[in-house]
Amino acid sequence: MNENISIIAKKISETSNNVIFTGAGISTESGIPDYRSKGGIWDKFRPVYFNEFMSSRDAREEYWRRWSELYQDLILAKPNPAHMAIIKLHEMGLLKSVITQNIDGLHQESGLPDEKVIELHGSTCRIRCMSCNKISSIHDVKKRLDSGDLAPECECGGYLKPDTISFGQAMPVEKVERAIKMSKDCNFFMVVGSTLIVQPASHMPVYAKNSKAFLAIINLSETPCDGICDVRVHGKAGEVMTKIINEIDQNGR
């Protein structure tokens, strides 16, 4: 592991054109429940599809009931050492962008500027009207839910929904295209805490590798890209990322 960490630290230090791709493995270390793993949220609940949400009040009430169960985890979650290591890279001038599958907003909470983060699956920290696009506070919406408003609507009459991509909902074209461009143009691409299963997000490291970028993967389980990466580190995101930063510091960055 230490040899691979040294290789990663050296490669990061060689260029500022570095892209980091983050998944659920970084968020779980902040106490955010995993969605896809065995025992995760989707093992317990059937996902509410986008067309169901838009066509059925019962489906909207069920969606919001599940969201309310996650609310406490969301507001208690704080950036962990992996998030702070990424901020350190940003402060060192060694970070081009973060592409994330996560919807918890912890990269921004850690101090990373919005323009540095591409949220491919949106953010549950924003509530959007599906008609007029107005953004509402999650805390205001939670108060409405607690008061008995089980399927909140906007003043315009549109349905309120967390600003995330649900099953059956179209991916945000502009964000996907920007992520693809970042992946193809970078010199170094590092996956942190993702099993690289969900498309099209999981194809980003392939774009990077096909464009001759150095590809590193940090994850506890295997990924479909293990066979094409240059370096693979089996470990927790926070521990490994902290070691990488320490290695960069020791070498005088």
C-alpha cells in the first residue's frame, strides 16, 4: 500500500490537471447510509421512480416519508478526513475538479467551491419545484412534513422534490458533458470510494484512461476498472487520502 500511495502522491504533484471522482465510500465515513450495498437503503425500500413521483400523490408521500428518515443523518453528517484531504489538494493548487456521485453536499460543506464540484446525481440538500424550478430550504420543507403536509407543493402548485436524479429521470446533460470533458482532458484521474457500477457516471475513469490519463483507484471492494487502472489501493477513503497528503507534504509541496 505505501508504495502505491507514494506513486499516487508523486503523480498528483506533477500536474495541477487532476480530477477526483467520489462515490458512496467517502460519504459512509461521514455517517451517510449507503444506497446500493447489501443492507443499504435500497435493500429496505423499493425506489420510487420519477414517473411515479410525478403522477401519484401516494408515491410522493412515500418518497417524502423515506426522505424524512434520512434527514437526521444528512444534517448531522460532517466532512471527514477524505473530504479535507481533497480540500488540501485544492489549496495546494493540485485539483482541477471533483466529479461526484454523492448527493450530500459534503464537498461544498468542506469548503470546496461550487464551481469545482460536478454533482452528477444532484443534491438532496436542495429542494426544487418541478414546475418553476424555485429552490427551497430542506429545513423549511422538513417543518412542513412534520406539520402534516405529506407531499409538499410549491406556491405555483408544482411538486417539490429533492434536487436529485431519481430512477427514470433524465440525467443533467450539461453536467454529464462537463464531466466527460474534464475526464478526457485531465492528466491524472483518481476514483475514491466508488464501485463504478452506475452508468453513465462510472464511465468517467474509462474516458480518462482512454485519453492517456494516469488512473488510480482507492476503494474497499473491487471495481470493473481495476484491470485498466495504473494503481489500486484497497483501503478506507479517509485513511488513504490522509496518507497521500502527508506524502505530498513530506516531499516539499
